[in-house]
Amino acid sequence: MPDIAVTELSKGLRNAIAQLDSGENLESTGVVTRVGDGVAWVHGLRNAGYAEVLEIQTKNGVVEAFALNLMEDEIGAVLLGEDRFVVAGDAVKLKGVVLEVPVGAELLGRVVNPLGQPLDGGPAIKAKETGLVEQKAIGVMGRRSVHEPLMTGIMAIDGMFPIGRGQRELIIGDRQTGKTAIALDTMINQARQQTGVVNIYVAIGQKLSKVARLVERLKQEGVMDQTIVVATGPSDPASLLYLAPYAGTAMGEWFRDNGKHALIIYDDLTKHAVAYRQMSLLLRRPPGREAFPGDVFYLHSRLLERSAKLNDELGAGSLTALPIIETQAGDISAYIPTNVISITDGQIFMETDLFYQGIRPAISAGLSVSRVGGDAQTKAVKSVSGRLKLGLSQFRELAAFAQFGSDLDEETKKLIERGQRLTELLKQPQYSPLGVWEQVASIFAVNEGHFDAVPREKVKEAQAALLAKLAKEHKAEMKELNTGKDKVEADSPLGKLLAKTANAAAKGFEG
């Protein structure tokens, strides 16, 4: 005997479809044929477009969804609300709009979900404008080459792998190696150096306790009033995790298109790809490599292409992206890491071994690269950091060779000694980004050999003494150096001043 409830449901569904087919409005109305796991299949809606919003009339009110699968005889729609209220036979109609989110300065200082609804317990956001979640990237002629620096305040990055406004620089590494810490310090540095850059932090499936701690820290550092946090947790539907980076980008584009500068952090795109894979499999799309759909490359390329430095005719604004990717056991040759590496303008690779050796930030000098940021690097930092990456790479190679205990010539010993001091110098505690003058003075002191007589374990103390002495005795010169406009040569007046002060600071630590 067939189940009476099932028979009644199928009879009612057939009637609903028959009425719909006999009506004249099949283009803009439809009926739910089946639903489950956050996906509704709809018969009708022939006029529906990609990412168009649909309204499903349920017994408990309207539930919104957006069209993601447009097929010949039905539509696969991803629900933006709870799917427990949606049942087969519910009427569906087109809302007449594609997905949009509130944008503008009204969002600054707020924590919102990907639909622009507040999560911080504050009042509703009354934004004057909305931005399209899916937006075509600016064309080549609307862009300008990356030429303005975006200082992170982290010596290892600003010296060796500089980032410019409009660049897309990937932060990649295993879990718990300090990827978010780099992004957070970069956000803090924008406020400390008063760059005017707006921060947008997109948490994709992150623990909400972690997001709460991050927001609290941003408030402590006085950064939150120029920051927007778009947050999604692990328990949120895959549709919200999928939308989060696009919604954050739409918010960032508003600042970019109004002649301002914005920095967006996607934490992290690995979880974004997994959410998209989940949606795709539920929509019956054929799985490919690692069960990801064939268009997973396009998923991230169309997102990251929206970050750009605009030309002067379009207002010269910029949107800089720092996407984060999590690797498994340092494997950067996996599917999603290689995809995002090929889309971005360079990567900062966090090495697990360095992290556990206490070298933090644990940035690999060999695997990290910045493909365009060198053009945007300030002249002052560029003039002192030219030999930094080479010196560090040589040191790592020689140190590995030296551990076999073979006799070393004086030149090699000198290189190893200098490399050890450079490694110590580049260690930097979290929440302590450095200004241009602090970075230049520190790198200059070690590179020019003024700290050669300082024991390795006291290099950080000597650096602190040098910076304190410069801040106290040469305030005007350091203010000028902080602009980063001029090169620092060893035989220039500024070079001689830095050398003299570095030697004086080192005297107290020699031995």
C-alpha cells in the first residue's frame, strides 16, 4: 500500500504544475518540485537569470533563494534561509533583481553577514546604496599599473615581498602558522600609519569565537572604525559561505570606485571552494578533480580580478586583495592552491618548520615572491633591502651545509654570522607593525655590519635601543625618512647618521 501522505503530496504537486503550465505567466512564476540540503528545484521561471533572486511563498512567510542552475525544464535555486519551511508545491516568483548587498561608509565599524545584515547587535544598517554581489571586473583600459605601496608594517614582507595598492598577494601555508596574524597586522598598520586605507575582513566559515576575538583586538588597536567585518560561521549554510567573499568585494568596490583605497582579506578561500563544491554536488553538477566542479578556477578568478588599481579618469582608487589559502602538510601543488597561485600576483608562503623554530613570522624566503610590488616599494626601503632576500637565501643554504661540521673559510663564516643576525632581526611579535623609518634603520644597521659584534640573541635588544635613540635624538630626520621618498646610501648624510647611531646603540650589547 502506498503511503497516503506521499500520494497526496504527489497529487497536489501534479495539480500545481498543471495549473502553472496552463497559465500565461510561466515566464515569471514557478513551483517547487523538490527540496533538500539547502537546494530547491523549481519548475517554471523561464525568464530567470543567473544569480537572480527568487521568492518562495511558504506557510511561514517568504524565503529567498537565488538561481544557480539554469536548465531547460527546471531551475536549481540555492536557499538563503532555512530549508525546513520550504516544501514541494510552494509557489515561486521572480523578485526582479539580482543579488545585491548594502555598500557605503555606513558599514564601517560593523560586523555583518554576507547579506549586509548586522551581527554585532547594533542598529539596522541604513545604507544609501547597494552593490551587485556578482560584478564584472574592470577592463584593462580602466586600470593603472601598481605603483603605490601598501605597507604591511612587517619587515620581512615590506623588505623582500612588497605589496602595492591594487595587487593580489596570496598568503599560503598550513593551519596555525600565522596567516591571519599577517593579515591582522597589515590592517593595524593602516590605522597606525594613517594611510586612509579601509579594511574589509571576510571570515569564511571561521569559528565565531575567533572572529569575536579579532574584532575585539581591532577595537583595542583603534582600527575597527575603518574596518568592515563580513562574518560566516561553520554552521551557516553553504550559500552564505559562497556569497561572503563576493559580498565583501562589492563593499570594497564602493570605496575603490569613489577614489578611495581599500584592503580586503579573504580568510580563507579553501573553505570557500569547499562550500562551492558542496553546493555544486547538491545541484547535480558533474564532479571533477578532487570532486570539485570544473568551474572552480572561475570561482576565484572572477573574484580576485575585481581587485585593481584604477586609472586617473576613474578616480585612481584601489582595491588590494590578500586571499588566504590553507595547505595540507605544506603541499602547494594541490588543486586549489595551484589555482589561486596562478591567479594572484605573488604569494607569501608560511613555513611550518620555521614557525616551530621560533622564527615568526615564518615566511619562506625561497618559496615566497611578489611579482609586481617591487614597482610600488618605497625608495628608502628598496635601497636598503636589495640584498636582503639573497642574503637570507644564501644563509639558509650555507647553514644547512655548515651543520655537517666541515671547516669553513672566513668569508662563509661571515655570511653565516650576518645571516643569523638578519634572521633574528626579521623576527617580529604580533600586533607590532613598524613604520618605514623603523624598518629602514633596522635593516641598514644589520646589512652594513654595524651589529656584527652584537651577539645573535641580543640583536632585538640592540634594534630597540637604536630605534629609541633615533626617535629621541633625531625626530625631524626620522619624520622625513618615514615618507620613504629618498634612497638611503651608506655615504649620504642620512646614511652616516644611521651608521653613527647604530654603532653607539650596539656598544652596549657587544661582548
